[in-house]
Amino acid sequence: MSDFTQPVDATEATACPPLFRDAPASVSFKKLRKRLLREVRDTIARSAMVEASGERPRWLVCLSGGKDSYTLLAVLLDLKWRGVLPVDLLACNLDQAQPGFPAHILPEFFQTHDIAHRIVRQDTYSIVVDKVPEGKTYCSLCSRLRRGHLYRIAREEGCSAIVLGHHREDALETFFMNLFFGGRLSSMPPKLLNDDGDLLVLRPLISSSEEDIARYAKAMEFPIIPCDLCGSQDGLQRAQVKAMMAEWERATPGRLSVMARALANVRASHLHDPALFDFAGLMASSHAGADAREDSEPCGAALAMTGRLFAAE
Ligand code: SF4
């Protein structure tokens, strides 16, 4: 695997992209940049995001103007420059006509840094305000409408995937929202096929921490567009989950990283879903050696209860 100090494929390598000409030269930034490059490259490889066959893929990289999507685009451009991402990238912003949206910022950013892009203005904001009852949050309908337009644009542009900037904390938040309020174990996958089966949804930042992304975006001085223009707010439940996760991380640093590892380390045989594990087909083959095959997990609570039971006699 490359150490990310040099382009590894001469046919892919080009001059340093304008975006990185003024990148900070500090050791701490170089380490951060390298860590994000490594994580994203690993995530792309693990989920085989770059199709091996046929034509060179083209990805629609979706930018809202927040720190996550700027960082996503920068890391992908960096990997491409280093010759380890043989994909054509088209940056895309869907201007949803939220009041006060500074429509000049992203076009200027793309032009200044010579980044291939497409800007589409589509007033989904009016539809959302019209349809969502008073007091309810807009996000669910807003994101569904946005996703539909992004699929359309990807098809028009001949892209095989839309690429989103969700990160580790987004995946964990979704996991806990589904667990606490949805009654299911599921999160955001790194790679998903849309319902029509013609486009992939990719999340190359899904293993990277929000803190690293925020530090990177700040150091690169991306022109961030505030995310509260729509006037909607996170629901109470999501705010509770965010606060809970922040408190866990504060009390035990590193816990989010451990929990994120669990999303990629699932034991279907130790959950309760017969669609994932064939409990009905689980049979003891013979009595010989049965002791050795018994569930070897210690059960401290049962042992303690048994101890108390006999102690009381
Ligand atoms: S925060 Fe605003 S723009 Fe973002 S999904 Fe929710 S309603 Fe849409």
C-alpha cells in the first residue's frame, strides 16, 4: 500500500491540484491528511467501490457546502492525483432554494480550484414547506426529494454512483436512532444499490471521524455554508442521541471508535433474526463431545445468582 507521499501510477499522476497548492505545511496537518487518505482508500477498497470491469467509472460527488462534503471532495481529488483512484469525478451542488442560500460560494470555489462541476437549482424548499405539517421537521421529505434529483443528475451525466459525505458519527447516530426508536439494527452502509438498481450510493468517509473532518476543513479554509438555512432543526430524538454519544466519548475517549468497529463485526448467530441465521437448521450432530461444543461464553450473572441461591440454603 502506498505511503501517500508520491503518486504511485504515472499514468494517473498530474500536477498538484490547485486545491492543495496552499495546503498547510505543518506536520500535524500532513499527518491528518495522510490518515484521511488512508482511511478513505481502505474504505473504498474494502467495499470494492471502484468497479473492476469495463469503462472507467464516473462518480457524482455531492456537495452541500458543509465541512463533510468539502472534505470528501478534497480527499477523493487527492487520491486521484496520487494515482490510486482511477475514477472521473464530477462535483455537484443541488441548490434547493433555501432562503438566504449563498448561491455564489460553490461555483466560485469550483472555478478557483479548477474542479469539474455541475450546479443545479431545484426549489425543493417550497415543496417541503408546503407539505410538512407545522411543528414537524423537514428533513425526511427534504432528503428524499434531494436524493431523487441527485439520481436524475447522475443519470444525465453518465455517472455510475452518487458519493455522499457521511462519516463515522453519522453512521453511529443512525444506528442508535434505529435501535432506540425504530426497533431494528441497521446503520448507513458504505455502499448501497438504489431501488432501481442502476446507481450506487457510496460513502467513502464512513470510517473517518467527524473531529478529523472538522479539523481538515478548518485547516483547508473551505468556505463553509451554514446548514441551518432551511429553518428546520434536528428532531429531539436525534439531538438526544448526539448528546449521548458526545457524553460517552467525553467520559471514555475512544469509545466511538470501538462502537464503529462493531458495525463491521457482526455475529448473526448471536442475534435473534432468523432471516440472517438459520436457527431452525441448527442441530446437534451427536452427543459425543457435546461438552466441548457448548456455548463457551461465561455467564457471570447466572453464576452469581446460583452462588446466592445456594448460599441462602
Ligand atoms: S437540515 Fe434542512 S436542508 Fe438539511 S435535510 Fe433537513 S430540511 Fe433539508
